[in-house]
Amino acid sequence: MYQEPEKSPWGKVQTCDLLCPGVFLVSTASHGGTMVSKEVAAFLSPAAKRCGFQRGGYLCFEEDTQEEVVLRELLDKKLWKIPKRIKDKAAFEENINRSIKRYNPEYWRARQSGLEAAQAARREAPARQAER
């Protein structure tokens, strides 16, 4: 359904790993990143989309500073799991969060704000039902 990219903003794709349908982790001779097909990019938050850039039908996230945003979104939406080969999953996830806080603080603030709003809505829901 989704075509693996042959070219990337970083050069000719040498390796391509599927993270989930439409989301590709690509490597080139010198660099790489994550490429999200435009159809799947619709599932990313507006804050996450602002961290990437458009190229050839994909929303692209550079491996050094933006890629973690995609990983965080996929984990939060349960579209991807940390691979079994990663033994310390908590440390891996904390590294993702630390990188986001450092390189994409606006995204981190938007994510935290959204999480807090969702928690508040869950707390208020039982109170609203009790009022009925």
C-alpha cells in the first residue's frame, strides 16, 4: 500500500525500515531520518507536523534532532512499540523525551499541555455523569 522511498532529502536511500505502515526509517551514505507518507502524516499532531518538512510526498524528520518527535507520537498513539532488541525500554523512552525537550521544546510543551487537558477531561467526566 505504501511505497518505500528510494530517495530522501539526505540522498539515495540505502536502508529502509518500516516503523508502521507509511512511516519509514531511512539511512543514506551520510545521513538519514524518518519519512512519513502524507496520508499517515494526517495522524500526527499539529505540533509534530511543525517539526518536520515536506519533500516528495513525505513529511521528513531529520535523524539528529527531529526524528524523536515521530517516535514519541507513534508511541503515544500506540502505532509503534520499542523493538525487542532494546533491553532497557524505559531508558530508551527517556532518551527520546530528553532529546525532544532539548531540540523541540515547543513540541514538548504542546504535548504536555495536551496530556494535562486529557487528564482533566477524564477527571471531569465522572462528575458530569453523576450530575445527570
